[in-house]
Amino acid sequence: QTVVTQEPSFSVSPGGTVTLTCGLSSGSVSASYYPSWYQQTPGQAPRTLIYSTNTRSSGVPDRFSGSILGSKAALTITGAQADDESDYYCVMFMDSAVVFGGGTKLTVL
Amino acid sequence: EVQLLESGGGLVQPGGSLRLSCAASGFTFSNYAMSWVRQAPGKGLEWVSGISGRGDSTYYADSVKGRFTISRDNSKNTLYLQMNSLRVEDTAVYYCAEGYYSYMDVSDKGTTVTVSS
């Protein structure tokens, strides 16, 4: 079974820009995988940030953007803020199943 | 405003059964596919199952296939997850979500299932 891969951790300075990526253990990501991104802070439910590659969910600031870079899906955060410190999960649609990546723990410091 | 409220969680022994419910409001329930997503303690998110708006198509993660059954009652705006042959590794917070593969809006509540002897 194809695994969805993410960086385990990443750090960014306040005000900086960071790009988190999401790949597949086999093959390249394309729009047909409907890549999406979720943000989760400890003790809270996950919040949808981006769906269908690059569509921002309602209420999500435009500092968050989604794209496909090369063979991977990407989430870019520009002007990082302290409350962006969270776990970020990407999701892919494969063979009628929805598969979450292992998540990236983003530290803002 | 979309509101999703899960119920039915609790403590159950390995091999036991439990049925989760998710009461939906704030949108036309029958028009939307729905999903269940779970998160084991200290672990990441895992999609469990999805169902079409009419309830005629269902989808499962390999980890629960053959043990869990998703269903819905559109007259009651309610989503269900029947969980049989429960295992210790099914212990998690279970969230229902509006949507399936292209978009999921996950409930902010969840219900806790603990499988333990």
C-alpha cells in the first residue's frame, strides 16, 4: 500500500516563510489525488486549511497556500505567526480510500 | 453553520461492539458524503470510513474493513459507525466529518472509544 510521507518536523522564524511537503512512497502527487491539508493544535480537533490541491477552506487566511511542487503536494505558510505552531497533516485520495500522512510538527521560533 | 455532534463512545472489552452516532445540522445532510476519522492517543489522524450522500456507496480503511460498518439515516440527519470485533488498537477519539475525499470538515467534538480489558 502506498504511504503518504511528510517531514516529521520543521521550524520557521516568526514572519518567515515555510513550505511543508507531502509525497508518496511510490509515484508522484497529482491533482487527481485531491491533496488537502489540515492543521491541528494539541487537544483540538483538526481544521481544514486547503483542499483539492489549492482551495482555501472558509476563513483560512491567504498566508496559507497549497500547490504541487515537482512530485509532491506543498503547503506554504508566509509571514509565519506564533499561533501557526501546530501539527500539519496532508491527505491523499487513493483507490477509493482517504490516506493521511504522518503529520509535520511545525515550530515557530 | 455546520454542526456535527458525535455520541456513543465508551469503554468496551476487546472483541466487543459499539455503535457511534453523529447528529448533523446546518446543512442539507443528504446532499453530502460523510466520513469518520479517528486519532489514537498521541498518534496522527486516520481516516476510517466514508459513505455517499444517498448511502449507497461505502468505503473503508483496510484496518477496519470487515469489522466496521458505516451507515446513515437521512430522515434523521444522522451518521452511524457500527464497530464490531474491537481491538485495543481501535482505541481513539472518533470524529465525524462532512465530506469524503475532495473535502472534509471535521467535527470539533469527537467521541472517545477505549478498548481495554
